[in-house]
Amino acid sequence: MSASVRVLGFGMGPQHVTPEVATALAACDYALAVRKGDDDPLLAVRQAVADAHGIELVVVRDPERDRSPGLDRTGYEGAVTDWYAARLAAYRSVLSSRGGICAFLVWGDPSLYDGTIRIVRELGVEFDVLPGVSAPQVLAARHGIVLHQVGQPVHVTTARRLRADVAAGQRNLVVMLTAGVDLDGFADWDVWWGANLGGAGERLVAGRVGDVVADIEAARLAAKAEAGWVMDLFLLRGPEV
């Protein structure tokens, strides 16, 4: 059966679904999502988006991925490649059996640290992409800040790459894909941190790193305890020189 895909950014939940994405959802036959483990609270958010727009959510089990903290760059990229291949096979099975117009619901925005577009390209189906509200946007709004200084850049990176990027000269960084916040050595830097933005367990902390790092750790634990999951990111800015 022939199938097409709409890759739809939904922000951090039903409250962030744009009118453009809502119209696209109404024209889809179903949405497709993965379940990460037997108890996946993030799947519940996608289910809430689907329910709010009267669309069936088809769920497949997410393949396992090697997330060992000691992986070097080669090992990490290899683990991601294997995971992509397994997820691709699961998606292809659903699309080939059901056909129709399928929505892929992407947390935040599909352009930032999300592999959905790469996977859909490999599926070989017709697709389009609609943007969503991104976590860095919400972080800046919640703190009432601009991500960059006047006439200066902002560098968007991951926690895994943070220290290498700082060593390369970056002084103003949005840091995503954290698995905890390791800010040793940044005591004099400023941080604007947020977790579960726009959703259950939202927490915000800002200040000089040396003064607030313990507050961030406590807030991260509280966010996870309240929501059952935690997604956090932060803006880290070096002192004036």
C-alpha cells in the first residue's frame, strides 16, 4: 500500500501545537510513535496530542540503543547508526501494511537534534515537514532573555560536546541532550536552565553557576519525580573578558 508522511513538530505538548500543524493532523489517517520501555511517560504526551486532534496513534516498540557513558565518538555514532536501522525497519513495516497519510509527531522542532527527517528520507516515501516550538525558544521565553548577546552568535550543542566546544572558543552555548548537568569548571559562568518546559514538572533556575549548581541538581530531581521523566537544557554564557 502506498503511504506518505507528514513530519510534524508539536513543541512540548498539546498546548504548543500550532494551527498549521493542527490542520495537518486533521488530514492524516494516523500517527506513528515508538514506545521506549514498558512505562514511557513521553509516549503519553504524544497520545495526548493525538487524542486532542482525534487521530489514532499507532505504537511500535523502540529498538534498544547502546547508551554507555564511556562511548567515544566512533562508538556513539555506530550505536546511533544501528538504532536508526532498527527503527527504520519498524516504521517501514507499519507504513507498508497500513498505507495512507501518516503523521510523525516530533518533540520540539524537527530541525534540532532529532533523527526523524533522516529516517523518513530513508523510507523512500513522499513527505513534508512542519515546524514546531523548540525547547531553546521556550527556555528563552521562560527566562525572559535573548539567547545571544548584541551582534554575537549563539552556539547550539550537546552536553557530550560541551567541553570540546568551549575549548574551541565558544562562550555562549545552548546545551541540549543532557543526562545530568556537569558544570565543573564553569563556576564563574552564567547559566539559564530549564526542565520539562511547558509540561509537567517544569523547573527553572538561573544565576552564576557556582551559586546555583546545587539548585539545578535539586530541581532536576524534582522535575523527574513530578513528571516521571526529565528533559532539560540550558544556556551557558562565559564571563565578560
